[in-house]
Amino acid sequence: MKTINIFLLYLVTSMNAFAQLKIAIPSLSQKLNHLEIHSVSEYVIFDDLLRSLVKFDSNGELAPDLAESWEVKDQYKKFVLKIKPNQHFSDNSLITTKDIVMSLQNVLANPAIVHGDGKKIKKVSILNDSQVEIELTESNPFFLTELSSPEYRIVKTTDAKYGVTSGPYFLTKNSSSKKLSLKLNEYYPFETNVKYKEVDYIPYQKITKKELDSFDIIWPASTMGLAEIENIIKNGYYVYKLNLGFSYWLSLNPNTLNANERIFIKHKLDSMLKDSTFFSNNNFTRSSQLFLPYGPGRLTDEGIDSINGKLSKVASAKLEKVKMLLPKSIQQELLLQLKSAFNQIDLHYYSDFSEYAKLIKQHQYDVSLVNNDLSSIDLRSSLVVTFNSSRPLVLTEKNKTDYEELLKKINTELNSKKRYELIKLLGEKLLSDVIIYPLYYDYGFVLAKNGIDLSQLNKSGAETFSWKIK
């Protein structure tokens, strides 16, 4: 899943900053674990807590972080990284090659990560006091990109609770299930003066007037409607739009539904949602493909119409009962419309993607409502998350390898033009096979209190600037 790198790093250096920043987030994990990233909130929090070996610069190119340089060997199967000298954890202890190897071995021991594939790490070795080598089981030209993800970041292995960290902040003892309290890491190599000494992440369900007075930044929940947003704005906030967008779709399981049944569901939903006010009422954009539509590798309206035209000629089928998995946060209006589309529906719910991952391993569902950030210019990394075997957001037929083979080509094609052609082919295939039903796009934004200037946010890092669609 790609999100917003260095979001807080800019905020802490803002000219209009306060000594303490309070950020409201829709949910907070009971136990933080950088090896289990299932939400935007977790991704952003670990941007503050942990430092990577490599990162993206403002041009969307890989740049040094803890690693000052690297060398690729054996046709992208081996990566030798030279570590910067005199880098420290928040307790002033030196970050050594041993810390780096042990951090990466954590990935090897917990291979079911979302941003990448830990199973493909064969071995991590110390070459000398300043160099480590990562050996993969197979070639991966984009492995350095994966190294920027939270799961691969460097931890103090003797501190499992992030009280000592490598990133800009560390967790204080005041942290709990009701609030994460972060304090500035004075040993982090900030490039400019730091204004925010403390940052609190506070989960919310329904924001009260008292909370509006105390919060500085609000990450809106997916269920936050226009009326609530307008009320927040009236109370001294403004909307700042991010170059970030989430695609929401229904995953139609080809292992429980045959082709005619999937097409029947598509036609039923097309009819049901044709004149729905749900999308406009919630500030969503109706979608017609998996990817956000702007950028290379996307489908044209004409291409989508052509696919839909062919599907309309296929004979329909009847479904007695549909087993459906939905997020607990689903909007009531959408839930009612989904219920009315089927004669019998067996509803099940998940609270977050961590629970979703467990449920789909234990049970078979006909239809699942899921989402992912699919707004990158180059969708390769987003597709790794979408089709990750530990938490697949699109289900494919178990006895077929066509999607697996196509994704492998996408993940190894170095020529960007050819890679975009393959991505477009994937998008066409998803619609033709009717294993997804696109619902809507939710373009990212935050609500900031008047006086906090976020105008430079898109200049702070590649996640929100260069490789995101503007």
C-alpha cells in the first residue's frame, strides 16, 4: 500500500508550527507492528518512527537514507548497501550493520508483509563494519523501491515497543490505546529547524466540538460525509487536498462464482447504482476501472465501453444466496443498496485489513468490499499490495496462473512503456473476467486548523509530489 512519506517531517518544520501537534486519526491499532501495515494511519505513524535504508526524493527517484550508496549484482538478485557512518538511534546508540541485518531478518522471519514479499529474501549478511548484502531467491529490479516501505525499516531490536527508534520521533511512555505520544528524536539528522517537539496521534469515532478545539490535523474517516466536513470547516478548519486517491471495488470471487453469475451481479449492480445519489452525497467519484483514471496504463472510456458491451451479450444467471464480506465502516446508504440488489445475502464484517486477512484465509466469500491506493503514476508497487498473497484484494482462480504470470511480467519489466502496456492489459482483463466491480474513487485530503500552513506539503516528498497523479 503507497501513502504519504515525510508528511509529518514537513509539518514539524512549518514556519507556522506549534510546539505540540495533535493529529486525529480514524483508528489506532491495539499493538503497533511495522511488519503488519494495514492502514494509512499505520503507514504515516511509522514514517515518523522508523528510518529506511533508501527513500524517495522530491523527483520520485530513489535516494540515500541510512544507506549512502548501493551496488546491484547478479542480475538484481544481490544488493550491497554501504551504510552512512555515525548514525544514531533516539537513545544516542550507534546504528550498526548488525542492527540493519537483524531488522531485515525480521522481514525474513515474518514474510507475510503487505508492501513486498518477504519470502523472496534468501539471506542478509554483514560484509564489514559499513556494508551489508541482501540476497534474493529471484531477480527483482524493484527491490530497492520495496526497501523504502515501513516493513523494511530499521528498528532497535532490543526495543519492541518503539521507545527507541531510528526515525524523527520515538514513542513515549504516555502512549496507550487511546493516544500515541511521540517525542522528537534529537539525534535524527533533520535538514531544517524543528518546530514540533511533540506529536500526538488520537483516534476518534465522532468528533465533538471540544475535540475540534484541541485537534490541529484531522484525517477524515471513510464514513465522514459532506455535512460533517462542512461543520468542521465552520469550526475553524480548511480542506487540503492530497495527491492521493483510493479506489474502492467489490472483489467477485471466481472460485465460488462462475462467469455468468459474476456478470449477473455486475448487471444487477449497474441497474441498482445507475441513479444513486450515494456517490455525490459523500463526495466520491463513480469509478469504472480498478486504477484511478489519470496516467499511463489506464483504460480509456471507449475501451471500458467496449468491454461492457461484450458482457451485455452474455446470458445471465440466477443466484440463490450471496455471501458478502464488508467493512464495518460501510456507509449505511451503500449497505442498503447492496442488500436490495440480492434476494438473499449472508453478511459478514471486518473491522480492519488485519481482520480481513484472517477472515479470507478461514472462509470463502462470494463478494468482498475492499480498497487500495491506486493513484500512483507507475502502479507496479500498488499492484504488489493489491495482489499480495498474504492479503489479496483481488481473488483469482486457484487452478489458473494467468494473472500470476502477467503480474510477474509487470514486476520485472524495466522498460516503462512496455510495463504500462502490461498494466493496461491487466486492467482490461480484470473487467473482462468480471472479478472486480468498480465502485468509486475517494480522493485524499486532510482537514487542517486555520493557521497551520500546508501549502508546501506536496514539495516535501515523492509520496505526495512527483509520482502521484496531480
